[in-house]
Amino acid sequence: MHRDRFYTLSASCPDQVGIIARVSGFIAEHGGWILESSFHADDLTGRYFMRIEIKADSLPFLLAEFRDRFRREIAEPLAMDWRINDSAVKKRVVVLVSKQEHCLYDLLARWQSKELDIEIPCVISNHDTFKGFVEWHGIPFIHVPVNADNKAAAYAEIQRIFEDVRGDTMVLARYMQILSPELCDALNGRIINIHHSFLPSFVGAKPYHQAYQRGVKLIGATCHYVTSELDAGPIIEQDVIRIDHSDSPEDMVRYGKDIEKTVLARGLRYHLEDRVLVHGNKTVVFR
């Protein structure tokens, strides 16, 4: 990460000749200093993906004017999906959790050490298990119970809280509830989840024990965006570790927790740094 303030332009558009020249030419025309750039042409979708970091004080205008000029001169003529963000503005991340602690503990440790330089305006849970732990960190804890009779109202309340605290991203840190399609659609591309790699083969309460019985030799985790289609949203990050016959189901659970929290933190960082571009089911991640 650069010390100086910078703007991050991330975009995709139909592929054609001259995209880099037009975008970089626009930046250079205004004296913009490019700090980092990444590009990818995707044959399957016929789209071109890019991410560019520009030194903020190299431009003669503020971010609002940069966005307006870029929209008129570049984005609209090239039919771009795009965004420009400011490194000086911390992202506001709302964390949802149930009764498993490992991802929550890891995220708060990374937040406290500023490895994740974010704001956490609140933690929301369908249980009050971690109320004391969260409040010890100086973060508001909000208990929103969820049951078979109140799900619509509960998810509407979660959305209201997210909007009231001006959340940018919602992270499901082992939040063991299925969000409503309405909430998923309202926050499309802004909700991140983590799950173990055994899906869809081993479902239910004890997937690691099922995997042990079948002699599975790899444990992994997937970080992805949440959509109304369960565990099928665009993938941000994945990783695996190898195990063998000497590992017990309890060992496997411990390894699984380790890799889940690592992959979630890595995927969240890619999202916050605008390194993830999605078009349909295609995900491009500039690491």
C-alpha cells in the first residue's frame, strides 16, 4: 500500500482496441501519476478489466470532478461499468456473526492492529454470545434475533441498521442464517461470506466428520459475494491445505477454522482495495 493518498479506478467494458491508450491518455492529459496498473482481457465474456491507482495530488482537480470528467469523456463512450474510490476514506464494514468465534476474533484482531484499516460501526448477531467481547473492543453490539416467524422483519432490521450506520460492506463471519433475497438484492456486490470447501458434497452440522469418513485429503475455504442463490455468488478467494489419515475429525475442524479466517480476511482485503471486478458470473481479482 502506498503512503501517499491515491484514487483507485476499477472498470470493465466491452473489449476493443485502444482501451488502455484512452484511459491512460486521459489520466496523463491531466498530469495524473499512475502508481499501479493491472489489466485483463477475457475471451469468454469479451470484456476488458482494469484497475489503476493514481496519485491523488498529481491531478489538478478534486475527486468529484475527476469522476465527472471520466464519466463523460471515457466511461460513457466505452460503455464501462466503473468506480473510482479514495484511499483516504476508510471503508465501513458491518460484521454479522452467530456462535462460531474464529472469524470474528480474527477480523477484530486485524482491525485493532490496523492490518485492516477500516471502520467497524457495529457487529450484528442473532445471538448475544459475543456481546461482551465485541463491546470490550469499543464496538457497538446489536442483537437481532432470527427465528422461523420473524425472518422478514429481522432482515429488514439488519438492512435498516446497515444503512443507518452508513455501511459500505457487510461481512458474514460465520453468520449461520440464510439472508433474504430482498437483502441480497439490496446489497448486491456488498455482502461477503465464507464457507468450507466441502459444499455441496457434505452438508449439515458436521461436514468435517462426514469428510473424515470419506477419506478426504484436502480442506479448503471459499470467500464469495452473497446472492439469493445460496453459496453460489461470485468467488473472490479460495485456498486449501492438505491432510492425511493421521488427522482426526477434531484436527480437521481446527485446520478448517484456520483456513476460513485467513481466506475471509484476504478476500475482504481484495474487496476493500477494489481488486475484485465482477461481470455476471465472471470474477477477476487483481492480487
